[in-house]
Amino acid sequence: MLAPGETLLAVSDGVLDAFPTAEEALAAARALAAQSPDPSTIVEMVTERVKELTTSDDLTVLAVRRETT
């Protein structure tokens, strides 16, 4: 269960494949997610970053945030 204010970020292997290692992909996604509390913005930022690195058409990014109230 997400605690109030937490965000769940899920990505497909298309995101993971855009980076040299899965750890680097997750670190990049985590860093981008930390820049905004808005799930839509997080999805856009991660998608744009991956599109800069690859032309893969297999790309899924999902962000869900539990509100604090």
C-alpha cells in the first residue's frame, strides 16, 4: 500500500532497454520522478528521456500517486 504522498512508478522493458543497465534505468526514472509530485508530469519526463536515448516503440510508463488528504 502506498503511504500518503508516495508515488508508484512502473516502466516496461522498453525503458530498461534504453539504458546500459536496469539499475541505471531505474535510477534515472527515480531521479526524474523526484522532480515532480504530479504523475502525468513524471510520465512525460520519463517518456521524453527514453525517447532521447532510443527509437524503441515498446515504451510504457505508469505513475500513480496517493494524495496526502
